[in-house]
Amino acid sequence: MATPTVIDIDGSDAVSKVLITLLNTFPCLGGKSILFSTLSETSGIGFFPTSGAAVLSSTEDVTGHVKQVCLYPFNIIYRASPKSEAQKIRIKEFLDGIGKWLELQPIKDGETEYKLSAYPALLSSNRVIKSISRTNPGHLYATYDDGIEDWLISATLRYENEYNK
């Protein structure tokens, strides 16, 4: 029988709040906003957690100190109605740029280079973001009869949670 996945509920909430703020500091947004689990019918950029923060491992020492490694998977969806191949390529490059930036890699916007130097602190002091990684590049996810397309990038945020019992 498979072991059920343990979810860090408080961690899920803390990560969601910090991640939406972080995403909206992406330097190439060009006046756009990334919304939490929201897209309009015709356009927008949304951040969608795909599940809660799963506890991958949990160890406890003899003093009752617990260390957990947790994984928070999420998607970013860019909805638009691109009219040309060039517009589709720009959407894909935008999503790939967010992924690179979240992975602490340098990105360029015109002649200016940007690099996220560190991950922000989570609102709960016992949790620390260790990494954010793309699980796939930006790609076409869905098309609709009215010409609207959803483009998607998937990623995971890994963090550690430590506390005393």
C-alpha cells in the first residue's frame, strides 16, 4: 500500500504568499501583473500551485529536532491570443526568462542584465527556500476556438523546514 503524501499546510500558505510577491518583481513584466490562481477569459498571467507543499523527507534527532525537506510544485500560465509566430516566440521566451531568473541565472531585457541574487525569506522563520527549478520549458499548453492560447511553464520550489517538537 502506498504511503500517503504528507502536506505542509502552513508551508504551502507561506510559500504561496512569498512566491506571488517574488514573481511580481520579475524585471521583464513590462507593467503586467502575475495573479494568484486567476486568469481572465482572454488574457493574463497566473501562478497556480499544482498541489500543496509535499514533505519529501522528515528526520528527527534524539532531542526532538525535526528537519523536513519539502517540495512546492507550481505552474505559471500566460494566456494570450498571439497573431503571429513572433508573438508566440516572445511568450515562450518570457516564460523561459522567468524560469531562468527563478533559478538565479542572469537574464537580459534589451541591453540590461538582471539576476535574482537570493530568495526572499518565508514569512515563517523556520522555513527557508533552497531552490526553484523548472520542470519543463515554456510551451503551448492549450488552444481555444477563439484563437486564445495558454502557454505554461512548470517549476518546483524546494525548501527546508526545521522545528523542535
